[in-house]
Amino acid sequence: MKINLLSCDAARPDKRAITKCITEIASNVSDSLAKEFTDILLEGDAVDIEISDKNSASDLRALRKLDIDYEILEE
């Protein structure tokens, strides 16, 4: 499933937690790439990632807990 991470609305976003979440849920994303995606997201730009379908509900829940807005591009 492809999703677009739109923004992070947390008052004080936890960069490490966001990076760890992206590393865990995204397919074929290294720690350094996840860190770069986190920086891009926190600057206000959208990021496209692909997640595996079998854990998608828990992956999306993890994003919501971090106050990350997303949209599903394709399932």
C-alpha cells in the first residue's frame, strides 16, 4: 500500500520516534533515508512511502499516534 505522509501536527514532534516509525513501517527504507524523510516531513513537504499490506492497520495507527496526517494513494 502506498501512502503519502502530508504533515505532522504535533506541538513538539519527536524526530527520533517519527524516524523509528518510518523505518519500521516503510518497505525498503534505511535509517538514514527515514531520517531524511522525517526532516522533509517536518519542513512541511509531503513524503510518499510504501507499507506492507498485512500490518497496515497497526502501521496507520502508529502514524496517527505521532499526529502525522496521511492519505492512502493506492492499496
